[in-house]
Amino acid sequence: MEYPDLPLPEHPRLTENLTHFARALRKAGLPVGPGRVLTAIEAVEAAGFSERADFYWTLHAVFVSRPEERQVFNQVFRLFWRDPRYMEHMMSLMLPAIRGAQEEEKAAAAAKRAAEALLDGAEAPLPPERDAPDEEEKAIEIDATQTASGDEKLRQLDFEQMSAQELAQARRMLARLSLPVKPLKTRRLTPDPLGRRADWRRTLRHAVRTGGEVSQLARRKPSTRWPALVVLCDISGSMASYSRMVLHFVHAVANRQGQGWARVHAFTFGTRLTNITRHLRTRDVDTALNAAGREARDWQGGTRIGESLHAFNRDWSRRVLGQGAVVLLITDGLDRGDPAALGREMERLHLSAKRLIWLNPLLRWDGFAPRAQGVRAMLPHVDVIRAGHSIASLEALAQALSDPRDHGEKERLAALLSS
């Protein structure tokens, strides 16, 4: 990896700068604590900082412990240790601007997060030649006792109506969400002293050791296992603003330990089907979604739901839908293909899955009715249909997974379909 060719600041308070640098790394998502700060100070004191490369790799060895943390560290290092042109570039990316005819330079993975960490009150100390402002800022007090919670409003807000700042806050909230699931009972039995079934073989084996006398009856119960989650996400033009947020949520589910899912498989489709499962295994969300976006070349393109489901049923269904997998289908159902073919593929998908849950952002409208041919073809073959346009709608998925009697809006839409 190339280290940034930057001049080191001639500031006597290097310890204070290293402390602020560690705070910026922590805000950007790296697990940095006081112990690493002390280690970094000792390492710099031992290695010296006369060479830029030595200084960079000394801090890199202290603060970076995983491969996915390298890009975050590199971006924060460039911003913090005074790269003025790069700082101006990142600030321009964070502020709303009018796009001109000139092609904009895209930010690398984790670059915006690094800029937010530095610009959110964790800036480096001012150089000695700059003086702090003399004028005292007036504190403005706002009475918010009669207003609703900002987080509660954000939970109900449509993803498409969020500003850039609200989207960043929503992504942080989605990263904390979980999608718990109940284990499935299997036909296999496991020993359990409180089980309802008698284990005669084990009972007789124990009796042989005591001369044929049965002193205790061995029991067993059905064993349990965790199901797999399969996500099929529509990334066409009409779903772009929603699919990005859903993929943030799926990434958090795939990387959260101990919440129950055996495996999480993710696929995107627009004009073709793309498997992005291996990309979502990367712990850094920016790096994961950046790699997934490069592989899914049909982002914000057309919609071919029927052909994409046919490719999934043909190539991936037997691989990932075994042993009671739950399928999460995220799409608006606006397909331009043959409705009969779409219905056949949906029926096959429904028969292969333990449960098929459809998240449709169009359900955010109270007057939504299944008038589109694609929606009419898909509706009879799903177990649950719910809205998928906000944080609250994604939180409601837990209800659909825990209660098999929950069908969401399917009964109401089925009544409209039959009328």
C-alpha cells in the first residue's frame, strides 16, 4: 500500500495530535481505546518521525488490526495530517452542490466516513500561527419539550425523502438493527434429561454396566438448527434509493454474530442476477457495498424480475434454499416482462422456501392497489407482504419472522385483487 506523501506538521504537541488522531479513528469506526493511544505514543517515540514512511507505518501497526480497517485508516491519516487539497475535495463531497458537465471524482471507500469523523468536532488542534476567534459565540437555546424525538421522526421518514445528513444517520441506525429468528426443529433427536421421548438404546447401554438393572430412563428431544436467510434485492432505477439502505441493513445482519441465522446469501437483480454474498462478508460496510456495486453493473437500469428469478431458480435455488431458508424479496413489482412467466417463477420460489417475505416500498401509500400486472402475478405466491420504505418498516420484519400468522398487507391486497 502506498503511504500518503505529506509533510509532517511542525507542532511541538505531537502527543496531543496523536490523541486527536485516535479520536478521529474511533469516530470513523475503528476500535481504538486509551491503550492503543499510549502504545502509539510509545511506538512513535521509539521509531522516531523523521521519515514520513516510518511515521505512517508505525501508526498503521498500532491502530490497524484487520484488513478492512486499512482504507479507513488511510483516509483519516490523509485528512488529519494536513492534506489541504484532499480535505477540500472531501468537504465538497459532503456538501450539496450543483453537478456540472465536468465529471466528478468519486470518493474511495470509507473516504466520506473519514471526513465526517474529522468534521464532526474532532478536528486536529490549530497550528501555533493561527489564533482562535476572539468573538464569543452566542448560545441559542431551543425548547424542545413539546417536539417529537428526532430519532422517532427519522424512523418513520421515507428513505427517498431523506437529506444526505439524515441518510447518514439512518445508516448508523440500520447498523444497530437486528433480525432475530427462531430455531427450526429437526427430525434428529438429541439427549435431554427433560425430553419427552425415551431413548431405549442409551437406557439399555447404561443397564449393561449395572448387570441389567435399569436405574434411570434416558430421554431425548428433537434438536434445533438455525435457518438461512436469502435476500433478493431489486436495484433498478425505481428502487435505487431503497435498495442502498436495505443493503446496509443486510450487511449488518450478515456480520452480526449470535443473532441466529446460519448463513446470509444476498443477490441483486435489475436486468440480470448478481451474487454479492462474498462482498457482504467484509466487515467494513463502505468497502463491502463499493465492491458489490462494482460487480452489479445493472445498477439503476431496467427491471426484469421474471428473468432474474428464473436465473435464481435455475442456478442457485438448490444451493441456498435447502433446509428451511427464509427468502426476503425487495422489489416494487413493476416488471415489463411476461406476467405468466413471472407467476411461474414466483410459484417455484415460494415452493422452495420455508417462507417468502416481500418488501414493497409502494405500500407506503395508503391507497396502493395491485393494478400493475407484475404485482398481480406475484401477490398470490408470497407469505407476507409489507412496506420497505423506512427504518420502522425494516424493524417490523421481526414481527413477520416471529409470528407465522402474520401476513402483513396480503389479505387486504388479495381482497382488492379479487374484487
